[in-house]
Amino acid sequence: MAKPSATTFTNLPTNPVELLQNLIRFDTTNPPGNENDCVGYIQILLEQAGLETTVRSRSPSRPNLIARLKGTGQAPPLLLHGHVDVVPAKTEEWTHPPFEAKLIDGYLWGRGSLDMKGGIAMMITAMLRLKSEGISPPGDVVLAVVSDEEAGGEFGTKYLVQNHGDLFQGIRYAVGEFGGFSFPIAKRSFYPIMVAEKQICVLRATIRGEPGHGSLRIKGSATARLARVLSQLERRQLPVHVTPVIKDMFQRISASLPFPLSVVFRQLMRNKTAGPVTRAMGDQGLLFSQLLRNTANPTMLHGGEQINVMPSEIALGLDGRLLPGYKPSDLIDELKHVIGQDIDLEIVHHDPGPPSPDMGMFDTLSKILREADPQAIPVPMLLPGATDGRFLARIGIQSYGFLPMRLPADFTFAETIHGRNERIPVDALAFGAEAMYQLLRRFRQEPDEPSPLAQTQWLDGAKDAFQA
């Protein structure tokens, strides 16, 4: 298929599947991004439907689109946000080409089908349906389609928050990636809703040793010490910390499971027992383990300038992720106990998140899921990664990971995102579009306001994060 432009698809799509196919066919691999044509196409669709749109961009090739569907004013505005850039895909490694958006055996294949053009298709479909039916939502629905989420948000949400914060005036809650999908445990269908996320904390470990000629064996070389550091990082985990969101999550899961599994999950709520239990749980325990710890994974390595010279210094890049409420110094202290006090650690980049979640809309989202799937058991979730929600938190907006999908029990969701053969079940896409539509019709239904103390802590944390 020829490379599409913003005007390639002239007709309004009739369903989320057709819309997602069109979105996938725009190659928005980041770097470099080049989201302009994809965002331009979305703008055409929304304006044809009669929605107001605004474009703000740091670079002409990397625009951000803000659209608004007017509501009745019975509720504050609700923000839907998502990104159209995608991570790279090596075509030769895929069963079906990553940008052709083929429909095969009930799945729509393509890079971005899950992360997160599929979510954008759900949001747009819901908004267009409301508009076509002449239904005014309780409050304005604001849609932000942004660039550059996969590489830090400098051209996307971070840019908007820092330079065009007025576009989000009056917004308290937002819906974006990642959560709201089914997760089976003991034949129960749990639906984790992301209410908090880990903080980004990139570190550099500097490993020093004796230099020398590459033909000679040298004791205490930097490369030998590097091997020891990597081995320790592989074998040893950092300490367990049961944070409030995770405790709430495991409490709800435990209450819905039969004995003895209910007892097992209660042990995950205790610092002393969570480690051994997650190790005994195998692959599933590995996922839970990341939600209970600060982590630091080695991802980049630089050392040596010449093949026949033993380097005196090697730099190891660590992708660190902090639990809510923890600081970079906490991670450094924990790492020192694992890799040794003699390894220099420095902070390269710290992107803090909000100190605690505002759960004011959780019950509304849970009700939408239970109505869509009577077997659904919604639970709050801490995301082990980071989203654009961390930037929105800086201006006091709570972002929920809520892209509803009822997935087949054998679908490996976590392995598919950012991996080869990314795809989405067609039924899950339709499920999500319907759930999103119901949310937009009814988001006025909120429980009581959070306590003044909780609200003050939230705003103080957002202010601190913005200043940082």
C-alpha cells in the first residue's frame, strides 16, 4: 500500500476496526515520529463531524491535536488523551507486516494496535457516536491526540502542559493508557484500572578498574567488575515495599478468590512474605514482583575506545523505576547494597509522579466495566511503566489507565506490547469502544469529593513535581 497522507481516507469510518486500520497505516515510528499526517487525518474526521479542534506543536512535523465535544455543563470536563507515535518494528520479524493493518483470524495486526492507536480508535468512535446521535455528555469531552509519548513527551504532552496549560482548564480527571483490560486469575476476570504509575529514574553506574593491554590478563579490570555488577543485578532483587495502591489491589483480588489462593494473595500484602510468594508463583509472580519493588534494569553500555586496550572506565545505563512516594536516593541506597558501595551511581534523569492517587472516578469506571462484563472484578493498579499521565499530574489532573478490553484468556498482553506481532482482538476493540461510549454519556456519576487533606496532598505533590 502507498504511504497514506492526511487526505488519503476521504470517508468517515463506520466502526472502530476500520478507523484503527487507517491509523495503523500511518507509519509514525518514533524516532523520528512524523505524526503530522496521522494527526491531520484525525483532525479532518473530527471537523467533518462538527467538533472544535485546535493544533499546538513545538515542531511542524510533530503536532498535538485538541478537540472538544460540548457538554451540558452538569459535570466538569473529562479529558481523553492518547499518542499516535509508536515504537520501531522490524518488518522481517513479523508474521504480518506491521503497517498494513491486516485482519486475520479475528485479530487486527499492526504496530500501535495496542499501544495506543487502538485506544485512540475507541475514544474517537465514542465521541463521533455521541455527536451523530445528538447526545450531549454531562460535561465537555476534551480529546488530546499527541506526539512523542514513546520518547519522553518533549514534543507532546509535556510540551502542552508547560506551554499551553490553559487547554486543560477545569479538568480534574483524564482517561488514557493503560488499564481496563481483563486479566484472568483462577478463572476469575479481573480488570486492573491504572490509578498510579512508577516514576522514571535513569541512573548511570560508573565502573572503574585497572587499564592495560588487551592481550594481557589484568586482575581487577573494569570489564571483570562489570560482569560482577551485571550478575548481581540479575540474581538479586531490591527490597519489597507494599504501597497503598498495591495493598488495595491485592485485598480486592484476595476477596474474590477461593481458598487457598485467597490466602496466597493476602501474603502479597506483607513485606516479609511477598518476596517468597512471588518467587513461588512463577511467571505471574514476576509481574507482581515489579509492582512491589523499585527496579533498575541495565539497558545501555559504553566502555573502551580501542580493541587492544582494556578500559579504565565503563558506563552502565540503568532504567530505574521508583514506586510512588520513593526518591532517587532510596533507589541508589538499595542498589549499593546489591552491586557494592564502590560503584559510583549518579542520577541522569528523574521524572517524578504524583504522591498519591485521587480515586474519585474509580467507582464510575468500575461500574462501566461490570455492566460491560457481568463477570468483571475491577481492581486498582500501579503501572510498572510510565505514561503521559505523569505530566498531567503536574497541573492537578488524575489520569486513569482505562482502555477497556475483554481479552482471550490465552492472549499474552504484556508480551505483545512493544514486541513483534502486536495485534488486538477485534472483539476487544468493539468492547472498548462501547464501554468508552457509555463512560462519555455518564461520567457525571462520581462519588463524594476526596477529603481536604487528601486533596491538599495531591495538589502539593503536583506542584512539587512541576517545579522539579
